[in-house]
Amino acid sequence: MFQFVSPMHIYHGEGSLNKLADIIKAYACKKVFLLTDPVLKDLGVIEPILLLLEQQSIRVHLSTKVVPEPSLEVGNQVVDEIRKSKAELVIGIGGGSALDLAKAGAVLAENEGYVQDYLNLSGGKKFSRRGLPKILIPSTAGTGAEVTDIAVYSLEETKDVITHEFLLADYAIVDPVLTYTLPPRVTAASGIDAFTHALEAYTSINATPLTDTLALEAMRRIVGSIRTAVWNGKDKAAREHMALGSLLAGLSFYNAGVAAVHALAYPLGGLFKLPHGESNAVLLPYVYDDIWHACVDKMVKVAEIFKLPSDGKSDRELAKDVVRSLLDLVQDVGLPTTLESYHIQRADIMVLAENGIKQKRLLNRSPKPFTIETIEKIYRNAFDGVLSNC
């Protein structure tokens, strides 16, 4: 028996943002807390939403207290701000950090304590109330945060999460219009993040027929469109495919789970403040260089998505070709492919490995078990830019 969970309502496609007016009316609320990335406010992206709320005589508490890879301190500031606002509904608009802060803040607003009390690795509290209703609207095609119950926070040396069904959006709205102005580097990082979600969900030990179907379609859309979206951002069809691909990947990984790429990316964000998408991208080929032999049958399916020639090749050879294609994909969209490119030192590898091995929640979903020695080797290969098993 399999289970599949998702937000109650999802709207997607160009123009889906227009549904916001109907949703707000249905809640009949008088005050809304709107959390967004400061750059979206500066660019005027949220002006139509503010106008819509004003037309319905709804008071808006606007907050731009969003930073990449938010700390516990930032998370708690948002919680306090929502509590003091007396808002009846929370809207989060932006990248993964904005959405994570919004959904966790909406729940914590009506529960005791703060972010650190509910963390996966060290928190002991349990939520007793669902919190405020929330509408999540992504401005990037990558994180899938609009359809998951996970909120990620940066600690001193790694990351930790709050994960609970109460964090699920009541409404998720995925409109590619909000991605049209994304610069190439953000498009690339968020796109590789989405692809990683799909691939890790597909090879997760918790994968199901439904999550596999979503993951495969997500990878098809992303692989077929990401290069165009990065280098020709005005291509609306590519942006649409990326937005839908990210949504499908989010639904897949929320149910099947991500694994070692994300586990080893967390210390990069915690220790060196690498953006999440880039942390995944720089590790993606090297993790699969280590685990491909444990999921050969699925790697063969991924080879079809990359349109790799199969004549005369064994399944193992095709799996290796996929790993090399992952490296090519990261290079093609202009992202670094070595840890050294981020000024990380070889001497840092051991502390990265020590923090990576702690992410048991993620590592346990991998088709292959990990030791600290294996993790150290993956970081070392990522530092040197070497695929040692392909």
C-alpha cells in the first residue's frame, strides 16, 4: 500500500495568480500577513497583489524579512512579526527561503515556542494547532517549497528542518509569469535544484509508482528546457516547462524524499553559505558517481530522458553515461562543478563529512548506505572534479 500527500489546492500555469482574488474572498479575512523577498518588492512584482488586497479592503502587514539560507534568528523574527500582526492569513511569495519562513511562521504563530523547539535533529516540541491558513506562491522554478511541509534553517555548521503536515499550504499557486525576469544564475541554480529533487525522489527507497511518474515527467521537462530557460529567459514555453517541472518534482520528493545530495549539501550551506541550489548542483554528479550501481535500472530510464544512445551498451554503461550527463548539465547552465571553485579548502573536507553523516533522515533514503569514509570521498571528488567510478 502506498500513500500520497499534497496541499489541498494547487493552481498552476500562466494566469493562475488571478485565482488569488477568489481565494482571499473565500477566507473572508480582514488582515493578511504578506512575506516576500525584498527584491520582489523593489522590482514591483508584488504590486498587483497589494492592489488586489487593497481593492478588497484587506489590511496588509508587508514584511521583507527574507534572506537566503535563513538562520534561526531570522526564522524567529518572522514568527514574532506574524504573532504581533494579528493577521488571519499568511501569504508567502518568493524563493524557497521566503516560502519556508512563511509556512513555518504561520504554524508557529498559533503554537508555543520558537523554531529551535521544533527542529528535526534537536527540537523536542510537538505542534498542537494547525496555525494560520497559508497561500504559497513561488517566484522561482526550483525549490518545490510550495508543496512540501518542510522548512529549512541554517545552523552554524549545517542545516536542520522543521517538518510537519501542518506546514503544508492550503493553496499553492505556481504561475510562470513570476519567473520571467529571473537572471541566468538563479534560473540555473533553481532548475538544477528541481532536477535534483526529481532524480533523488526517483531513486529513493521510498519511491512509489505515483512518485516515479511525477519524477520522470519532471525530469523530462527540466532536461528539455533548462538550457533555454537559462540562456534565453524570454522563452515563455521554456519557463512554463520549468515551472511545471519544479512543481511535479516537489510533489514527488515530498512523498518519496530526497537523499544524499541534499544531505551533503546542507553542510555547504551551513558552513560556507552556498546557495541551496548551487550546493546541490556541485554535488549532484559526484553523489551519483558513488551510488549509480545501486539503482542501475532507474538510471537506464534516466538515460532515455537525456536521449543517450543505447545501441550495444549494457545497463551499467548507460548508468555511467547518465552520471557524465549530470556533470555536463551543470556545466552547460554555467554553474561551478568543483568545491574549489567556491574557495573551499581541502582541509575543510573532514568537517564537511562529519556534518554530512549526521543527516540520517536524508541519507537513509538512498539506495546505498553511506559511511563517513564514503562521504569524505564524495567531497574529495567534488573538490577535485573527478568522477572516480565512471
